[in-house]
Amino acid sequence: MASGLSAQIPALERVEPMFWWVGMHNPDLQLIVHGNDIASRKVELNYPGVKLVAVHKVENPNYLFIDLRIFSGTTPGTFPIKFIKAGEKALSYNYELKKRDHSPGRAQGVTDKDLIYLIMPDRFSNGDPSNDSFSNMRETGINRDSMFARHGGDIQGVMNHLDYLKDLGVTAIWLTPAIENDEPHASYHGYAVTDHYKIDPRFGTNALYKQFVEKCHSMGLKVVMDLVHNHAGTEGYTISDMPMKSWVHQWPKYTKSNFRDAADMDPHGSPMDKKIMQDGWFDHRMADMNENNPYLQNFLTQNHIWWVEYSGVDGFRLDTYPYNDLPYMAKWAVDVKAEFPHLSIFGETLVWSAANQAFFTEGNTVNQGFDTHLPGVTDGVWKEAVYEALNGKEGWTDGVNRLYSVMAQDFLYKDATKNTIFLDNHDMSRFLSVVGEDINKYKSGMAMLMTMRGVPQMYYGDEILMKNFSRPDGLVREDFPGGWKGDKVNKFTAAGRTSAENDAFNYVRKLANYRKNTTALQTGKMMQYIPQKGIYVYFRYDDKKTVMVVYNSDDKEQTTATDRYFERIKGAKKAKNVITDETVDLSKLTIPSKATLVLELVD
């Protein structure tokens, strides 16, 4: 099984996790050891409170898997793990058991009280030009004129603009994966991991990532880490020199996923269709991981627990969730939450019905036959319904009625407020372009994002009217103007933005900060009314405030009486327009075409 790389691998190339902690909920730890013919050596260790349970040899002699048990009360410290072979010098790795960090605010969870801002680090800001390129990596240099090349953005660049995000009203930051992607082409996006325990040097270091999380926490910001269970870059050591053939899904010839999520849940479906859906590869450069392999399961789960304990991140976004082995993902969620009860988790499920989305969520609510333990999903069905509400013509199930109907299907979820709602992201056309660059539609969509149930997520640059269609994806992953020294304009500042961009920025900032200070929009209940004549009205309310949202989907201005909404208006005569701060007479409302009013009822 050795790949021919053995002669190039040091006798003891790596031990992972590199260190661990005492006092974890699960006392068992499995180390993966990689080195030239390491399996020919005997393993010895001696440390009070640590038991060597088993040493596993696998197909590839360049690997050992070592089972340890770390008993409760074990003292933090360092001890040697020795690898002994008769007639040769013993190898030794000093393994450290650290004390857990119980500082307040770590792994605190991202909830419907938050507003997530999604950033692709390579395209946001270059805070440290010294890490732009490394000669020992497969892709070198930067080229900002190429959408497929690296542009030089990094973690320091994000850190340099936390004040901008705080001012905007953001409360949580989601970075696309910052883990090493040492691939020869298009390595900037982060979704082809080659070293699970290492921040890509072109983004920074592990220590800098931890510093980033700590700085965010000090400013009242949370951090979401993007994880990829389903696949890994083919240049990673566990792929180029696999421990065993069953580490990845093997096919007689290259087989791509059919990308049909319905195959996961179809009671009439072909088993082969389901196998191709889950076990087919995403791309030639993205090996599909076999999550039925118990060694791989331990490797992934421990890695993700390691990152939370090391850095203190507050939540995980799980990439390509439907393509994973769902029983393993359910176990993974239970294991991770056992260590970090407040950590939040949401899975990417770009599917096309609320029932399909609900299938992947916790609670066995749609007769899945098992509990996924996944609290929430990326609510792509909600996004499509908003697009239809903004762009479509009114019909029984079309136009704004689509959005009403999607919201009415929240009974499918155990808790729909844990879904992440969004208007665009790094894999799809920019929201502004989808609505034809119509500023009223843009503002209406943003108003819905900030006022509906769930955890709202923005994509970097939406607030300054960044646009484009994802043909290809690189067109929606452009650099944030002002993030690089020498940029002609700096749109992180009001002076660098056009009047239209400042209008959009100020609108989003006003709404986001209002939401941040209004519990009714965070955790309040929602009541919606069947749209009439293209006017859609819903309320968010709690014991403190009632917010009324009115959207006119018609192509012309409309005036509407409000007596129909007496259940929630409850005799209020006036309201405050949240955007303009003007007082509005509630007896009759005038709404411009494609516009949305966000009104706080006044007693």
C-alpha cells in the first residue's frame, strides 16, 4: 500500500493530533502516526493517568494508529512516545497534554441573535504581504487579474477591518476554510484541504488564527469555522500516501457524484443512485472520504474538537452536508456537542424544497428513520422564495405567495429558527445582480433578511453593492476594494464609496444595528398574513416590542388599510419607520413599488 513516497518521508513525519487536553468528556484519543515504515516499530509510553490501549497496524506500513485513554484527573504535562526497532536508533515524540481553557465566551454558539458576515479571506484584504507566496508550496505567487489565482488576502486583513464589521452591525464572522490547501491550481477557496491541522501559511499561522478568534471575542464578535467532511485535496498526506484503500471511496474508474440530494431520502430510489450521490467524487482534485472507515471517523472528529478547544471558535458550518454519510454525521454531532454544549452547527443543504431541507435536520420530523442531530441548515429554499417574491409575478403559488408558503412549512423542522437564512454566498450569483440591480428590490431583500426568523447571513460586499453572476464562481469572489495597498478606491470608508453605495451601506447598517438591539427580531415570535393584492405583511414580536413588516410586490405604489392585522396591531395608532425614524399613521399605509416598510409599533 505504500505509495512510493516512503523514501521521501522522514522516519517520524508527524503525530496528530499534535497535542491534546486533559479533562475532555471523551477520555479516549486515537493518534495517527505517519513515518517511513513506522509500523515496524514497537510503541512505548509511560505517564501517570495515560494508558496505551492498543496499537493498530494497517495496510500501509507508513502508518500506526495508537489508542490512548486519558483518565480523569490526569495532570497536564509532557511525556515521550517512543518508537523502538531492534538495531536502530529509537524515535521519540514528546506528547503534550494541556489544561483546558475554560475562559468565558469560548465556543459560545451562534444563534438567531446574531448576524453572520461571510468572508472569503483571499479576496477580502491583504494585511500581511510577506505571506503572499511560499516557494515550497505547489501554487506560488499572486495574480489579482486572474479569478482562479490567489490574490493575497489573509487573516490579518480580516483582523484589520473588524471595526468596519462591528460598525456595520455584524456580530459573527464566517471565513471560508482557512486550512491549508496545497493544491497546484485554484487553491484560494479553501475547500480542498491538504493539512487538517494547519492554517494555510498564505493566510497566516495557527497562532494567528487563535489570535483572530480572541480579538473577535474581545470586540463582541463570534467566529464560525467552515468544515469539509466530505472530501479532501488529493495532495494531502493521507491521500497521496493513504493509510488504507478504504480511506476514500474507490471506484473502478473516476465517478462523479450525481448531486441529486433526493437520492438520500427517496423511498423508491435506486441504491446505486444513492451510492453515487454520497460516494461519488466532487472533483478529480477532491478525494471523496469514506466516512464508514472508523479510523477516518476518529481522524475527522478529533480534528474538529481540536480546533474548537485550541481556538475557541463559536460554531461550525458544515460544507456539502447531504453528500456525507448521515449516520456518521449524526454521531459526529453528538460527540462534538458532548465536548462543547453551546457550540452551534449548521449544514450546507442547497436543495429545492422545504421537505428536502428538513430531512437533514434533527428530530426525525419527516420520518427519516433516524435523528441527524443537525440543528439547522443553510435555508436555500427561503432564499429562492425571496427571489421569487422580488422578481416573480403574483399567482396562487408564485410571486410573494411562494415566500408565504415556504414560511408556512416551518412545521417540518424541529426548530426553524436555527436555520441560516441568506441571499447569496460564494457559490452563487450576487444578490444585487439577481434582482436586476433594482435598489428597491435590494433593500426589500435586505429588510426580509434582517427581520425574518432564523440566523441571517450576509456575503462580503453585499453592503456596498458588489455584483455579478456566478459564470464562473470567480466573478462573485472579487476583491473588496480598498483591501490592498495601492487600491484606487477604499470602500471600507464612506469617502471611498459612491453615493449609491453609501445609501446601501447606511440602509444595511441601520437595519443590522436595529436588529442587534431588538429582541423581537432575534428571538421573538412571527405571525404572517396571506398576501393580498401583492402585499405581504408579517410581524415579529415579544413582550418588549412589535415590529410590522410590509412588502409591496406590485409594480406600482399601493395604499392599504391595516384593520385586517388587528390581532397584532392591538389598537396601536402609530409606528416608527425604523429606517427614517419618521412617525407613521397606521390606519393606512402607502408602500412604493417593490419596497418594504419596517415599522416599530408605538403604544
